[in-house]
Amino acid sequence: MSSQDTLEARLQREARFHDTKYSGGDSYPAHYSVGPTQYVYTHMRDALGDLRGKHVLEVGCGEGWITRELAQRGAIVSAFDISPQAAENTRKVLAADNLLKRCSIGVMPAEKLEYPDNSFDIAIGFAIIHHLELGSALAELHRVLKPGGVGYFAEPLATNPLIAAYRRLTPQYRTPDERPLVLRELPQLLAAFSAYEHREFYLTALLAIALTYVPGGARLFPSLSNGLHRFDRMLLRAVPALGAWAWYTIIKVTK
Ligand SMILES: C[S@@+](CC[C@H](N)C(=O)[O-])C[C@H]1O[C@@H](n2cnc3c(N)ncnc32)[C@H](O)[C@@H]1O
């Protein structure tokens, strides 16, 4: 099988899995009821700054919850996903808030984008990079960003053995091809960009998430989680190498 056939098959698996999920055919893990990733999303969102009039690309838009927010903040948004159902759901979300006129929603692979070179001031993606064939997708991202353009991506990491064990026990929530990132691989992966930086989230804060599986634990989540995030921040500042064991990273790339 040629590498092109392999990529094609992979894209079809991703599209099928997410079409089913976004048609209501799949559930999320129980701990998603407390919005465990909201904390890292908030940090990425706040880093974007003033979006009015900016051309923003959203990679892997899923069901459009970030797309809507980008448009509400005044961005001119191009969002895409490999799943036709994702694009359809995103269009519905935008139409409900009369935001479709500021957005174009596409169905395409991140590995072969339909946008011209140097199109975007900002790119953003949540939990998407680890679904992609990174060589082609990062080259495409670099191509479509304007010189000096920036990309922000919040991504799960691979290295924590407890998280890895949880993933092995719950394969139904993941596609066969997704592969969480490894921080030490970033220098090679992001070599084409003029600069990149990253910051990790969720070390001890994972405890608050685990507690949601204990009766009454979900009620404690907000206060416990906030305290542990503060502790993690101190810990990661003191010992940055612990970041490899975190659940999420936010990567900022600059073209
Ligand atoms: C974990 S979901 C995240 C979706 C959305 N960003 C969110 O936070 O809800 C990953 C998304 O990536 C999309 N995806 C997977 N492989 C893709 C590819 N090669 N190109 C574009 N989108 C892809 C999936 O269809 C899915 O919507």
C-alpha cells in the first residue's frame, strides 16, 4: 500500500468515527460532565487577544463551539473538519446565532488544505493535532499562515503512565490512528516555524478529575480543581521537566 493510500484510509476512519460521534452515536467519558478541559481552553482563548477583523483558521472544528466564539469576538473565521457531520453541526450552531456570514465552513483534511498561501493571521485548534499526519499537516499550517502569523493548539500529551493506562482501558473513546504528543519531539516537528513555545496543564489537577468517579466527587470538582491548578502552576515553574507528565499542553507557533 502506498503512503497516499494509507493516509486516505486513515482520513476515512477519522471521518467515519467522528460522523458517528456527532450524530449522537457515541458518548463521552463520564468525567466530561464537569467540563475538565475548560481550564486549558480558557487559557488558550485568553491568549488570542483582540480578534476583530483578523482572519482566523480553526483546524478540526468539531461541532463549532469554538467557531461560534471566534465569530462572536469579531474574527473572520475559516473552519474545517474531516467529518461532514461536524461541518453540518457547526453550520447549524452558527446559523442559530446569525454568525454564518462571518464564517466559511469546509470539509477537508488538515493534510491538504484548500486555502491559498499566507491567508491567516491566527490558527487555532483544540485536541486536533494528535489526530493528524503531522508532517503534511504542519507543513500545510505553515503554508497558510501569514508571515508572523501565530497558531495556538491545546493538545493532550502521551507520557503520563496513568493516563496511558486509562487510554488503553477505554479505546472506545478514541480513533485507532490518534497519537497524543510527546514534548521532546516538538523541536523536530516544529522546526519550520520561526519560534514556538509551550506550557503544560494538569498534573495534580488530574486528581480532581479522577474524583468525579467517586460518589459526590463531581460536586467538589470546581473548588478542588482550581486549587490544584494553582499548585500545578507553581510546581511546573519550579520543575518544568514535570510537564512531560501533564495531560495537556498549549503550543504557540509563530511563522
Ligand atoms: C477530539 S475532536 C476535537 C474537535 C473540536 N476541536 C473540539 O474541541 O470539540 C478531533 C476532531 O478532528 C477532526 N479530524 C480528525 N482528523 C482530521 C484531519 N485529518 N483533518 C481535519 N480534521 C480532522 C475530527 O473529525 C474531530 O472533529
